[in-house]
Amino acid sequence: MSTLQEKINQTIVDVIDFPKEGIVYKDITPLFLNPELSDEIVDAFVEKAKGKVDIVCGIESRGFLYGIQIAQKLKVPFVLIRKAGKLPPPTISQSYDLEYGQATIEVNSNYIKDGARVLIHDDVLATGGTAEACAKLVEKCGGKTTQFSFIVDLTFLNGKDKLTSFTTDIVTLTEY
């Protein structure tokens, strides 16, 4: 019988030279073609988060896909973290650096209350910049990031290094 990690690795597809030459893109979308595997993935995240979080924040857009399911199974609210200009006010924002330029993300400032324990979920942990910006947003709202979760950790990019100042509870289901 295959482990969850083996099932995920057998399902994720490598796309060579996407989005630019020299990159091997890890396409997670085939995971959604298998409802049983998707249930296993959500259950694995839920098991690691039980009793530790009051809110799940999903990072636009692939963090929404399993993030809302995790929140529903934990019976906690789900909060969208979106690109600037996509949420109605009131919002707060956090800018962060990209390889070539800068990006800004936002959250509704009423949705994360003082002292809330927050799980930040996304599909892939790469450099950690977006997840770090989300954790800073959570802090601006008065919450505390108590866990990060990702399907894939691209370990060679050292993304976890940016996140451990918020929490060392970083859940990943597979690594490359």
C-alpha cells in the first residue's frame, strides 16, 4: 500500500520549462482529479491542525482549494488572503519582494481578531515570501500564526527559513 506522500508524488506532474526556461513546475492540479486522494490530503492537514487553530487563511488562489475544506472540517472560519484590490474594504495590506519586483496581498481587517490562532495554507512552499507576508498580515490584525501547511515544499529554495520566526509548526506532505 502506498503512503500519502507516494500517492501525491505519483500524481503531481512535472512541467519542464514552465513558466520560463529552466524551471521544472510542479503541477498539483491532477490531485483534484482524484476525490479520494484529495480527501486524504485534507484529512492529513486536519489531523495536524486539530486543537491548534481558530482560523484558516488561504493564500490566493490555490491555497483556497484545500484551505476551505480544512477549515470546514476543523469547524473554524476560513479567511481569504488575496492580491491587492480584490477584496472590498476594510482591508489591510502587506507588500513583499518577488524575484523581479514587488507584490501586495490583503485581508479584510475585521476577520482576524486579537489573539486568534491562525493556520496559513497554500499549495507550494517555494521561497516563503508570500507565506511570510501573510503571517505579517495576521500579526497586523492581532492574530498569531500557529501553523503553516503546504502540499509541497521545494526544499532547495529554503522557504522554511523565512517562516520559523512565526512558528516552527510547518506541515508539508511532500518535498522536492
